[in-house]
Amino acid sequence: MKIVIVGAGEVGTHLAKMLSNEDQDIILLDNDQERLDIIDSNYNLMTWNGSSSSFRTLRDIGVQDTDLYIAVTPYETRNISSCCIAKKLGARKTVARIDSDEFQDQANGEVLRSLGVDYLIYPENLASDEINIALRHNWARYWGELHDGGLLLIGVKIRTECPILDCKLKDLPVTGHNFHVAAIKRNNETIIPHGNDAILRDDIVYFITTAPFVEQVRDLCGKKKRNIRKVLIMGGSPIALRFALDYHEHYHIKIIDLDRDHCEQMAMMLPDCEILLGDGRDIEVLRDNNVFQYDAFLALTDSSETNILACLTAKEFGVPKTIADVENIQFLSQAENLNIGTTINKKLLASSHIFKILLDTDESSAKCLALADAEVAELQVRQGAKITKAPVKDLRLPFGMTLAALVRDNSIEMVGGDTHILPGDFVTVFCLSGSIHKIEKWFG
């Protein structure tokens, strides 16, 4: 598949790096040669210095043969116009990054589609929704849905009060095969586990299960669900503003920000929220605002380091749920090892949604990159595929992958060693980053 990515900023560069591991034909287009030089020599892709608004440039890179054209510069109007030109020149599918909700309106979306923009990606909106999910399922570190919500991927931090602490997977105290342990994040390493692997303290364990068995997973992990009503936010960032606009009716929200003018603007935009001028990094400010009485603390400034430290402070005050915006990818693993609750990252969220657009030609496979160093794929099995030749235990599948669940005739079941996969099944695969293209070959 030929993919053109416009914009070598944070989202575009991260997406290009991820896709370069997927055995795709990638071109990264930007008019800043310094940005391109940083990525050019280290990854399996082509860089091109040029303007995304230039007909000549787009023809030179062969946009007429492009399967997916992704415009993710920081400028939404440039992204939209570039997608319109690319579509008219022959690009099969186009994706534009936006930074306002005006284009999300259904009528406006229909106009954009008529002009040639097939999909819209709004990272701040994705982050806002992710925060709401984290607050609703506050006992989990990660909550993702596959196959239209029929399958759930749940990541849980294991503490000393956990009933399955130090248990080997083959010895878990369960009677039915109602969930699948897809992966274990230990320190800075993601493990695709086997039966003899044990669950240790401070592991983040990723379960694949279905809605009827969520409580079983929660009880096994020794977790309790809390009712979140009062939310304190540090930093009036675009994510914070988007979350407050979307969910002010669901939560009592207070935002602390350092900028007086910005506070005044937010006060006009958010009459139902409390806006406070102050430094959320200051312990005395947090104490004066009774941070210990809040159900959740969101650190959403532009600084990953500040957000991590602020969440640690909020935890010391006894806040049950904390969420940090960690935009530096290299900090994610370290942040997950600390007691700061949930982390969110716009680049990973945007990549995840773009991967859901990056489908096979019959649009039967969806991929999700919500995790920093692992991939979740939902793949449909083709007729004659290698994966159908024997039961799972006899297939000698590649290292670093596990088959977690399958959907057959709208019925969902966990995959075990005796499972025989059939053509037409939708199979959920959990694997280490960069290995999904090896696995796709097994599915035909």
C-alpha cells in the first residue's frame, strides 16, 4: 500500500515511524528539510521536501497512485485544501487533521466529503473522549474497544491486594475461559505471555474479554470502581478546554491556569465550570483548593514532566484517580511505572484512529496503536489462509504474538490452544510493535 504523510511534526513523524515498521510504501512530505533529515536515515521510508499545496509536488510524488493520503500539519485549512487537491489528482482515500469541532458537524462533513476529504482526525477531541473513558472505568489503566465494543482490551496495574499476584497464568483461579491475558507490561518491557509466566507486583496486565465478564476481571485484580464527580484540571490546554466543553454536564470541573487572559476567555466559554488563576504546580495552591476532596486530578499542561510530577503530588494528597498528558513518547514507559494513574498521548491516539482507516482493500481489518510498544489488530481470515490449517497449539505462530479472541457469525469467543480458526473469522491479535506485517501473512 502506498501512503503519503504530509507534515513532519509530532503526529506525522510518529505515524511515519510506526508505519515504516509495517512494510508499507511510505512518503513523508514537508517543506522543512531539517525535520526530514532527522527521520530520513533511520527509518524505512522516503522523505520529500515540497509543498502540500503544489500540484507539481503532488504529481512528482505520484499522488495519483496513492492509496492513503494523510495531511497532519498543525494547520487545518492547509490539511483540508491539500486533501482536496490530492483527491482530485487521484488519491484513493484522504485524511485531514483538524483542530476545531466546526468541521465535525454532519452537514459540514458532507461538504468536505464532496470536496474530497474522506476522514477527519481531531486529536484534542480524541484525547477528551479518552479522558472520559478513563474516568468512567477508573479502576483500569487502559480501556479499549474492538469489534464495535463487543471485545474489550483492559489494562490493569497489579498491586499487593490483587488475588492473582504471583500466580502463573496456567494456575489462575478461574473456572471458565472468560478472558485472555494478551500481554504484560513489566518495567519498560512488553511481554507476550505463556502459561508459565507469572503476574508480578506493579505489572500492567492487558486482558481481552467481553462485557459480561468485566466484573470478574476487576475482582481478580482486586480493584474497585469509584464514582467520579469532582474533577480538578491543571492547565487550560486545548485538551482541557475540549474536555470541559464536551463533559461539563457530567462532572463538576475546576481549571487552574497561569495565564490571566486565557482564564478570562475560558470563563466566558465555560460558564458552568470554575476557572482559577494560579499555579497548579504549587502545593499550597492545591492545598488551598482542597485537592484532596476531588475524585480526579487531570494534569494537562504542555509539559509532560510537569504533568507527571503534578499527578504524583495529587496522589500524595489522596486523589483516587489521576491522568497525565504525556506527549513525549520516550517518557511513557517511565510514566507508566510511576504511581500516576492513566497517561494519554495525542500522537498515539491519532495514530490509532488513522490505523483504523488504514484497512485492507475490502476494509475487513482494523488496527489499533493505542499502546506505545505493542499493536492490537483485528484481522479477517481469508479462504486458504495458513492460520486455518490446524488448531492454534499446532500452528507454530511467530514469536511475540498471541491470538486473543475471535468473532464468528456475530458470536464472540476467546481463543485457546484447541481453537481451530476458520475462513471468515475476525481474529483479535496482540503483538509487539513492528511485527504485524509478519502476522498478516498468516491470514491470507
